[in-house]
Amino acid sequence: MPNVEAHITGTVWKIECEVGQNIAEGDTVAILESMKMEMPVEAEDEGTVKEILVEEGQSVSEGDALVVLE
């Protein structure tokens, strides 16, 4: 199962997907905020959202898994 991971350290500003949603490669699954900039996190694989591992407002580090796809 591929994970969609944070590419920067920051705060989860908005979650752009929901469990059960079909995701295509390149779709935005979340938006992170770092140093007052909003940066989209895009899926590198296609699949269905199995689990969302973070909540809006949560701090994340680079490499943390945000979403699990199946």
C-alpha cells in the first residue's frame, strides 16, 4: 500500500480527500502550511484512500505519512 508523505515540515492546513475516494496520480490530498506558505501535497500513485493519518492543524515532519492508498 503506498503512502502519501509530507514533503516539508509544517502544519496540515487542509485535508483535500476522504476515505473511500479514488485518487489519481497528481491529485492534491492535503495542503501543508510552512512559513506562511501553503503547499499542496500530491499523490505519486493512484488508488483509493484507505486511511487518513493526520488531522487539520496537526504538525508533521518531512517524510511523515499523511494518507494511505490501496
